[in-house]
Amino acid sequence: MRAVFIDVDNTLVKGSTAVMAVKYYFRRRAFGLGMIFWSLLYSILHYFNVVNHRRIIERGLKPFVGRLRSDARPEIREIFEQYIKKSFYMEALALIEEHRQIGDKIVLLTTTSFDIAEVIAEHLGIEYIATVAVIEDGRYTDRFVEPIPYEEGKLECAEIYCRENGFELETAYFYTDSHADLPLLEKVGNPRVVNPDIRLARVAKKRGWKILRFERTKG
């Protein structure tokens, strides 16, 4: 049995789950045009690796600070049903089933919010590691559980998971589209690059990593 880590945005699903959430709240008039602009700008800056991701995460959490998580969870499920579910790459779902059939342990490893990751993981019957906001008295705070799974933090999360569950990174798989995940890609025994951004595509070709192209969605 091996650990199989899978990123979410542009790997498991087409597009950004954060942008999908912003669209949902915008249509409910919970967010203004400023948040739409911010989410689109973030996607562009992230693609070209010129963004302070921690600051972006903090900004994305800000509208939820003080809210009851129990109030937000039904909204997250609506986001899943309206946007995320139909955005799954069919090739990614087939890949998950292939690993499941041979007994591998499949884990979402994503910077995506733990609320979104939880719903996706429940739907697929797998585990997840995601960005977790500290909850106090049932309400979101402006703090996060460390490490945040981004760049070196994602590697640290994978190392902790493997250590606590008896796996080895040397035999693990990691599927991702992003250059930000290079620290973990360089450590796993089976790096798999999916629909890579420009920088990651260049590195993958140079190092001979397998490049996968996912195109078909459920929508």
C-alpha cells in the first residue's frame, strides 16, 4: 500500500474552487465585485508565481471570521453541488479508482479550504489534508492550523501524514498542476504532473517526470 496525494484545483477539478465559491457568494450578494476581481487576480498571479499566498488565504478567510461554521457548511455543500461536482476531471476520477483498486491510500492534499476539501473527500470516500482555520466556540477565527499546505508547508504535511500512518515518501505518488508544489514533487518517488503551468511544465520535461493531460469533465 502506498500513499497517493492529489491536488484539487486544476488537477482533480477544472478551475479554482476558490473562484467557484466567490461566484456562489456573489450571486447571493454576499460578496461584491471587489471579491470577484480579487479572486481572478489571484488566479493570474498564482499562475505566474508572483503572489504572497498566505496573505491571499488570510484575505479569503476574512468574510467568514466570526461566523458559525455550522451556518457555512450548508452553503459549502451547495457550492459543491452547483459548481465543483460537475467540474471533476473524468480522468482524475478514473485514476483515483485505479489506485483504490490496488489498495493505495488516497489523500487530497490541497491549499483549498478544509470546508471544501471535506465535502469533496466525503463524496469520493477518501481522506484530505487542507488549509484549516482555527475554530473557537464553533466560529471561524482569523488564525490557521500550521503547517498550511502550500509550497514547503505541503511537503511538511505529506511528511507528517506518512510518518503518522506508516508510509514512505519514497514510494508515494503526488499529482499536481502547480509549480508551487515543487518541494513535494522533488521528494516523492512518483511525481505526476497534471495540466502543468508554464514553470512546472519546463521543470517536468527537464527531469523526465510523467506529464498527464486531463480534459473531460462531468459537466
